Amino acid sequence: MRLLLPMNSEDVQEAELVKIEDATTWAQLLIEDGELVEVNHAKKWEDFEIPSEYVVVANSGEYVWPFIEYNMLVLVAPFQRRIDDILEAYLFKELHELEY
């Protein structure tokens, strides 16, 4: 499973989820068997070789149609900002699926 996140830094420990338009980098998390296996970064979300199944956004008011057109499901992390917190919320199904 691959999650796509708009981030403000490539530092995995310090980076925080930001609004799509404020992203300085994109992180793609590879999750297998409930474990974080790999974190990759790219300047643009379209630059990843393998597409993500989900995109995680900071709030439900963001413009997400480009991701929907790529058949990604949109999850909202209303409180979680760091990668560890987002991963934990994903595993415990605490992220909200965007309703459109």
C-alpha cells in the first residue's frame, strides 16, 4: 500500500503534512503488513514511478480532483501532521475518507 503526502521537508522525523499548495516535497510511504517499509520523496507528486493508492491531505477543503482522476482515494488527517502520527492513524483507521 502506498500513501502520498504533501510535506514541508524531506526530513522523515521532522517533516509535517501541509496543504497541497504549500508542499515543498511529496513523500510516498510504502506500507506492508502494517509496517513502514520505505519513504521516498519527489518534488512533484506525479514523479513517482509507482502510483499511490491513497493521498492524505490536511483538510477536506483542498483541491483533490487531480488525485481522484488518477484513481487515488483521498484521506483527511485533520489533526495528524508527522509521518509517524499519520501512519498510526492510517493503521487504526482514524483518517477520514473524503466525501465528495
